[in-house]
Amino acid sequence: MKNARRLLVLAIVAACSCSPVSHAQETYFITYSHQMEEPGNLEVGFKSVAGAPTAGNKFLGNALEFEYGVKAWWTSELYLDSQTTARESSVFTGFRFENRFRPLLREHWINPVLYVEFEDINSADKSLLEVVGHDGREDFLERNDRHEKKREAELKLILSSNSRGWNASENFIAEKNLAGKPWEFGYALGVSSPLALLASPKACVFCRENLSAGAEMYGGLGDRYSFGLRETSHYLAPVVQFRAPGGTTFKLSPGFGLNDHSHGFLFRFGVSYEIDQIASRLRGRQ
């Protein structure tokens, strides 16, 4: 636990060394802020997480995502999950369909967002897009050819605030396996900020305003019958994001397990590309 506290302090100090800006940009892999996709825009992204569980094989979990701005207050997203495990195989593990609704469009001190997701995946899924219940590294020891089907509903209450260029976000997660298992709970917390307040007067690629840094912490909170921190896993992860000119964004995040139930180390990386007003573009080509 001493090492965990040191990691938390280092992550907060690293994040606080960034200069504040007037518009916070979402940097996280796990935590959601109140940032919504612009209406009519489509963002295509790819997230991966690599890990090497003790007594298990190395793995690479993937999520291909399509995020569309339906309305200013409504963003919809489709995930296609897959994974590759060393000495085993590569498998498609299912899909997720999420919708986020922002009831208050004006900026407030705290901005709530309601999140609803349906998951049709199997137990071989290793995308690690959230941690709930008693999820832990032991779940990653199951072989790819022994997986079982899972259909789940997931709800999130997202609370997010922007102040002087900083974003602070808190997520509370409730997930239910529709086969009748109890509700499971989890959390995700994040802070982030771009590195510069003003845009550079000269054209450049690696300008400070194109870089963001932050940290997130996430983990399980047990289930309906055993709510709390006992036998749950938790992670702390600094995050760095680079927004290249033209709409492409790159992100990476080394994550550290904070107890014996967690993976010791996870490395996340992602890339995304935003297409402005895709419906109008398609209509213009007809």
C-alpha cells in the first residue's frame, strides 16, 4: 500500500505540473467526462490494452469504436471487441452499444451525464473498458476455448467539472448480468488538462496545446451482497494524449495495479480519427 500511495502522489504531481487552459479536453481511457460528440460527427477509434497476468499468458485486448453525435445532448457508440492471447488464439469477443445523455446543456459547476450500455460479449473478453464487482487478474487465466456467453446491462452516473482548463470527472458504475447474477459496482476517477493555455502563433505539430496529460484511478466496489473494497482490484494510470492536426488523436497510458487482486502492469494505447458532418458528406456524394 505504501507503493500505491507513492504512485498516486506522483501521478497527481505530474498532472498538476501542466498549465491550465480554457477548454479541457478528454484524455481518459476508462473515465468518462461530460464531453459529448459534436452532432453529425463520427469518431472512429481503436483502443488496446496489453498485460501479462501472473501464471497466465500475455494478452492484447482490443476495442474498435464508432462514436456518433446524434444530438448535442445525445452521443451513441458501438464497440467491437476482440483479443489475442499468446500460446492460445485470437478471438472476436462480442459487441457493446452505449448511449450517453446530458440533461443540462449549459456548463455548470458539476455536469451530470447518464450512461446506458448493452453488452453482448463472452468471458474471453479482455478489453478492460471498466472494472466492476470482484473482477481481477484471476479472470484472465481462463483459456479462449472455454469461454461462456454474457449479456449485460451497464449504467453509469457521470459527474464532470471544468475549472481553469482542468477537468475532474467521477463515474459510478452499476452492471447486471441479465442471466440473473447480482448487480456489480465500480468506479472511475480522472483529472486532466492540456499543457498550454493559448495556441502558438506559429504553425506547429508538437505544440503544447496539442498535448494533454492527466491520471485516472478505477476499480471494483463489490456487488449487491458484498459491497465494498474487499477482494476487489484497483488501478492507477497516468495518461498522455496528442492531438495531431487534421483530426487524429493518439493516447497512451501505463497502468499500475494497487493490490494483489490486480494485474501488476497494464499498458494502454489508442488512436482515433474524427470525421466532421459525415451524413452531409455522404449526401453530397450522391
